[in-house]
Amino acid sequence: MAFDHLGVATTDGEELAATFETLFEASIVHEETFDGMIARFLELDGGYFELLEPLEDGTIARYLDSHGPGIHHVALRTEDIGAALARARDAGVDLVDEEPRPGAWGHEVAFLHPKSTGGVLVEYVEHGDGA
């Protein structure tokens, strides 16, 4: 596995993207709307910042209501998301997603429950297309 991205919940993705572009010289390389939010990806050497801004009530809006802006999850890239989930299951980790589901960029994703991972929401990402 390898680091893929850090998901950051924000109420203003455009403003935060501008800040990160200035601070880290990281530009937006992908933006899409899905699951009631806008996801903006800023590329860094070796991974991305994923800025998650809600457009309607949903997971990110509820997260912001409960926790405020900040780090939402860390994502790890895997070549075989099914095997990664099986390994997590065998290790006694509680899964948010029992099976992979479609995520940003059309990648397959699955989340591990933070109560089993030291309070960190972990996302597995399988690119499938080498991107």
C-alpha cells in the first residue's frame, strides 16, 4: 500500500484550495461533484489533498456540524481492495464498507471504521486504471 490522499472537510473548498495553492504550490488537478459534495484534488509530490465541500445535507455536512473543518480521512492506495478488506476483516477491524463502492475519479473505495483504527477514518482506494 501507499499513501494516496488526505481528505479535508471544509465549508469553502474554493478558498481553501487557493490557500493551499499558495502555501504548497499545489494546483487543482481534478474536481467533481458527487454524493452531495464537491471534491477538489490538489496534487503534491506523492499524493493529493482532497478538499470536501458539502452542497447539501450528507456525510460531509454532518461531519462539519459535529467536528468542524479539518482532516476527515487518510486514504491508502492498494492494488487489490478486496484483499485489503479481507485482511482488515481478519484482523478484527470494523468496516464501514463491507464491499468496495464507487468513489471519486471512478476509483473503487472502502472505509475502515475509526473505532478500530485509532480514531482515524481510513479509506482504501484501488485506482484500477493506473492513475
